[in-house]
Amino acid sequence: MATDVARFAPPSKVIADLIHEAREADQAERRQSVRYPFFRPVTIRTDLFRKHAAFTREISTDGIGLLHRVEFRPGKVDVLISTASGDTARLRVHLLWCRPCGEGWFLSGGRFI
């Protein structure tokens, strides 16, 4: 069971611990392609043509990370994203995973098709 001990730790200790966690997670990464932080609103459209608001988290030449309020099953979706020129690009994505990340939010990741 988690405790609330960390809330009483000095902010510098909490920040150092979080940076340590981030470094460990980065070292455990198995992907071959370089990921770039990329935060932008998008629309996820399912094969049933339902639309859901979401945000990108990161992008690479192979795939994309997403943040959303709907739990998705692995499978194919369209990610509609506005480009800097004002156009809307449709990226076909095979979602590989989806997991909760607290308070009704979900993280997912997928490969471009």
C-alpha cells in the first residue's frame, strides 16, 4: 500500500526522485526509433466512425503516443491532426496498447500503418 510520506519530503528530494524514475524508464525503453515530444490536440476516429478528443504525447517515424479519456482496445484507428499549414492530416494507426493513468485518463501507443 502506498503512503503519503513523500508529500512531506523537501521539494528538491521529490524532484530528484522523479527525475531518477524518468531516467530508469528511459533506459528500459526498447524502441529503436527516436521519439520526439509532441503535444497537440487530435481526434481519434474508430472504425465505427466515432470521434474522440485526445492529445499526442510523442511522435516518431514509426508511431505515436496518445493521451485520452476513452479506453481503447488494440486495433486500427485514424488519428486526425491539424498541421502547421492548417490542413488536417489523417494518420492510420494500429493501437498496440492502452492503459489507465489516473482520474479517467488513458495512455496509448501505436504504430503507423
